[in-house]
Amino acid sequence: MQQLRISSDSDPRVEAESTINKRYITTISEPIRHALDDTLELGDTVRWVISDGELSPEIVHEEYGAFEGAEPFDWSAWESNAAAESAWSE
């Protein structure tokens, strides 16, 4: 059973519980997903951090579109080994 505590407006704390299955997999509970609606995206990773005995999850956003503005590669310039060798020697 999921337990939930949502605090007053003066305390932005949201608490929820989830169960770890026998493969050590767990789900981010709906209240937490809802509270982080603008933060979580599909493909993100949860990083688990233990510091001074306290466990804190951090959201690591996946970076998409790194080469979005890159020009297409011109393969015709690489048709001969001489062109490749001169490019590497520059």
C-alpha cells in the first residue's frame, strides 16, 4: 500500500512510498511524478546519492539533439585514402 503525505502550501514537502521488488526495481510514485511534472522526462535517470547517512535521489536529464545543428557529413571527400590521410595530418 502506498502511503502519501502532502504538506501545506508553506511546506512544499511531498512524501510517498514505493516497494522494491525482488529484482531491486522500484517505481517513482504518482504523487512524486506529479510534483515533478515539469522536471521528469522519459529517458531521464535517477541517481541515488548517500551523503552523511542520508539518501537523496537526483534526476539526471538525458541530453538529446547534441548534433541537431551539425552539417551533414560529405562522404565524397573521403573516397580516397589520400584525402583521409591529409585530413588527419592537419
